[in-house]
Amino acid sequence: MKSTRHSKIVGWLLCGVLTAACGCATPGSSSPEDEARLKHAKSNFEIGIDHMDHGRYALALQALLDAESLDPKNARIHVALAEAYMHRGRVDDAEQHLLRAVEIYPKYHDARLNLSALYLMSGRFSDAARHSRMLVDDPTFPATWRALTNLGVAEIGLGNLVEARKNLQLAYEYNRAYWPALLSLGTLAKREGRTREAIEYFQQALAQQPTPSARAEVNYRLAEVYVSLGKREQAMGYLKTAVAQSPDGEWGRKSEEYLKILR
């Protein structure tokens, strides 16, 4: 399934997180009727994923809801439904399906990571921190740095900057190429007035070649730092780069607006 990017607060947060990959489908039955029902559910699931991959979200929802009616205890279907609902802006429905997925299969790591990201996007930082900590404390979760990054962002939202820095730094130590952690560390350093450190983290994030939207955000953040240093021309250069990288995206539009102020 294609990755999705829904967060309006931190645009990188859900990048590559909302997936439907999980070996937790409802077990088969010896009953021919049950086998036919589950086969039909799988077919609807695959049709829904195909619709979503091609941007046909209303049709995706229809197919996935049909799949859910046939196989309601399949956590994969609930995660796919959450993604489809996010594309339609129905965050509450997405939350309910993610909660159902982790209820069915508590070890569904991606579903719980999605849930923590959804709560970050919604400003529910305590809930985001709780689910992120569950992943951090789970020795079977293979991408601890992702949960630590979400936890760090949640701590920033809660105003716990010391804890935020500790978790983000630990995420960086786990995976120095994970650009969301670098972006968050730069944002935190900028917030605390450590401009040189912020620039270094932002430059490291750019070096990882993230998505165009993420590159636009990093360039926007760099522009903010250079404005604070009184380096207007350099700031404008970063803003122009951000506009070029994501002209129709949130950070491209913000950069264009900032350019108008600086000109």
C-alpha cells in the first residue's frame, strides 16, 4: 500500500506509517460457508486497497466496509479502513478502527504507531505519549526510534522539553538516518534558542533526502532560523527552495507567504 501523509501539525509524522501489512487475518474454518465468506472478504479488501492506491477513497471505503462486514475480526481491514477515513478527513472514524485493530491484535505495532501519530495530529499529546511508550517498552517492536520520535513530539506538546530531548536524542542514537527525529531535534533546538545546533540537525535531515513536503518544511524551518540571525537573504533562499519543492503543499504555501513578508 502506498504511504500516506495526513498530519497538519507535523507533516512528516504519518509518513510511511499507515500500512495494512499484518499477518493477523481471521483464521480459516473447516466450514465451506466460512471459507467462502473469508475469501470474499479478502477479495473486497484487495479491491479496497487498489482503490486507495489510485486515490478513489469513497470506493475504497465501500469495499473495505464490505470486507469488514464479512470478516469483522481482521485487524488488517480495520487499519486499512483507518487510512481510508483519514483520507476523507474523518479522524474519529479512523481512531475507532485503529483502536479496534489493537484490541483484536495488541501486537499490531504499526496500528499502535498509527494511533499515536493520529493523536499527535489531533493534539491529544497524553494519549499519543501513552501509546508511544507502549511501543518503546515492547522488546519485540523492531523500530524503536519511530516510537521514540513520536514520544518526543508528544512530550514537546505537553511542555516536557527535557524528556522530549532525551527521547529524540535516543531515537537519533538508534537510527541517525531517521529524518523525522532530526527534524524534531532541530525544531526543539530552535525553540530553545540553540540556533547553531538547530541548523546542523536541519541540514542532516535534508541530507537524508526525505519527501518533497518534508524537505519544504525543513527549508522553511531553516529560513526561520536565519531570520532570527538577521540573515534575510539566506532566509529567502531557503524559502524559495521550499516553494519549488512543494508548490502546492502546506509548507510551500507557507513559504510563499513568508517570502511576501520579507520582500
